Amino acid sequence: MELVEIPSEADSNDNVVAYWVPQNAAKPGEPFSFAYTISWYGDDPNRPPAGRAVATRRDSGPAKDAQRFVIDFAGKTLNLIPADRILRGVVTVVGGEDAAELVEEQVVKNPVTGGWRLSFQVRPKKKEPIELRAYLDQGGVALTETWSYAMMP
């Protein structure tokens, strides 16, 4: 499988595609047989993760030259974790500290949805696209899927 992200000016465009690349190339005029199975996570509580990203918001945030991201995570198992528990947001900037600075981060229980909210601010250091990844963790165990976002300059 090959995954491609096509540059886009708007978050509303479906800009991620995947396609199959065979090990041996097809030859003109010869039959080429293949089969595949597609699967994905549903709300099956027996399969990880305990939650997934259900909403993303972005604005300029209070820190100078930074962008604030607010990500809501929810799921049957995740929603059962009480507000007095400590969850940690694991935020990664692909390209590391040379690409951007993580300014601020917090994780709180969302009393409206019952899920958990991760918010953080990131300050780009270069005029290049930055890939961000984040998930929620409790005691070294990943609780959610990994949220991914390409931040354009």
C-alpha cells in the first residue's frame, strides 16, 4: 500500500489517498488476479483504542506567533475514565524542535461530551509544512488513536 497526501488549501478537501502497489508489475495482455480485505475500527469495545479523535479546532491562540489546537477524544471506554484521573497528551512535531516549538499543552475531561479534550499551542520555526501527531496516554499506555494534522505555513 502507498499512502499519499495531496496538498490542499482547505481542510474540507479529501486530500489523502491510498492505493495498492503490487510486488510484481502487471504485464500487458496477461491476466492479473488479486484479492483484498478492508477493515476498520468501529465501536467494538474489544478492540483498541479506547477512544478516537472526534473533533478538531484550530485558531491563533493566545501565545504570540502560535497556533492553538483543541482536539476532542471520545469513546465508550475513554468516557468511563473519571475526571480525577491524570491523562497525558503525547504531542509530536515531525521534524522535532527544529520545525516547531510546543508552547503549551493540557488535557481535561470534557463535561459536555463525557470524553477528554487535549489542547496545545505550537509555534512554527520555519515557513514549511509541519506534521503534528497526538494521542492520549495513561501511565504509559496509549488510550486513543493517533490524531494527525498537516499544518501549512
